[in-house]
Amino acid sequence: MKGLIVALQFLTRLPMPRVKTDEAIFAASMRWFPAVGLVVGAIVAGAAWTGARIDGWTGALAGLMAWVLVTGALHLDGLADLADAQGAIHKGRERLLAVLADPHVGSFGVVAIVLQIIAKLVLLHALIAAGAYVPLVLIPFAARIGPLPWTLWLPPLHEGLASRFRDAVRPRDVAAWGMMLAAAAWFAPVLLATPLFIAGWGWHVRRTLGGISGDAHGAGIEVVETALLTAALLVTAAFGQAPDCPLCGG
């Protein structure tokens, strides 16, 4: 359980008990990232449901605020950094890496954050209107499976956060969470698309960056979350809402 506490400390702003840790324990905490996603998802869905007692947009705003606050905008920061770096990709790999290492947020990063926030707000509103709360619980969980295969299969871009996790992730960790994802898909079938989105992001990162970094992990989580929200909305629109529909949660 120490690994779960460390993962919660790293990925969220939730108050956690102090635990003694070291480099190995911190690296191994990545195995618990999907479990942290369940906590995040429960908070987001709970906030969205509570806000929706007023109206749909209030629910969407409450869910989005909870999403940002509980994660401390950690993954949005990675999305912004990667957007800035890719904006400089035409200037060569050295320039790309320099921009990626720059702590300041540029225009591409600002635009990426704004678009991501708008996208999540709109998608949350649409899913709330359909009563689809179960996907809101499970999508953050599914997206946080991504860092495990990305770490296992992609070389580290540089010596940093991603390289610290590399030796701690095992194929059986990916397999175990994959089986849990398959089980969760019984309640939200849209989760079956998760491996495609995870693989797509991994391919994109390998092609554009040549390796994985902490920022690419964070950006990937954001991208997979939004892709799954979009897919959930499409499934809901295609099949409609029914009392016994496992996607709808209502």
C-alpha cells in the first residue's frame, strides 16, 4: 500500500499520510497510477453529479474544477510543454529538446491548455446531460494505464522522470491492469477503445520525439482522457440512454 500512497502524493493534491520513501519505492509507485485514476474519477463524477443538481453546465464546471484541482493541473502542464516543443520541431531536435526543458509556457502551450479545458467542459456537459456518470469514474483510471506500456516500450527521451520509472514497470503490471480494464469495460464498453488511444499516443511520441518523458506521460494522459470522453459521447449518442445501459450509469 505504500506504493499507492506515494502515487497519490505524486499525482494528486489529496492529503496523504507521510511515508518513508526512496528512489526504488517512488519508481515502483507507477504500478499504482491506474488506481489513482479511480480515485480521481470518483471525485470528478461526484462533483459533476452534485453540480448537476443545479443544472448541466454547473455540473460540468464542478467536474472540471474537481479534475484540475485534485490533479494540481499536473498533466495540463505536460500537455503545454509538449505543445510548445512540437511548435519548435521544425527547427530541429536540439531546439525541440531545449523548448521541452524550458519551464516557461509559450503560446502553443497556452492554446493547448485552453482547448483542452474547453473540450473537457463541453464533453462533461454532454455526458452529464445523458446521465453517463460511470464513464466519468472509469476514464481517468483507463488513461493512467498508459504510462505503464509507454515506459516499458519507449526509450527515455532524456535522464529525468520517465527514466526513473523505466526499470520498475514489468510486463505483468501491464497485463494485470489490462485485465482490470477489460472487466471495467463491462460497465463502460467505451473503455475497449483505450488500447488504441494508448498505442496511438505511443506511436506519435516515438515518431515526433523519439522517446518518452515526464511531460509526454502527462500530455498522453490528457489526450487519452479527452479521446475517451469523446468516444463515450459518440457511443451514448449512437445507442441512446436506457435504464439498463451499462454506459449510462443511470
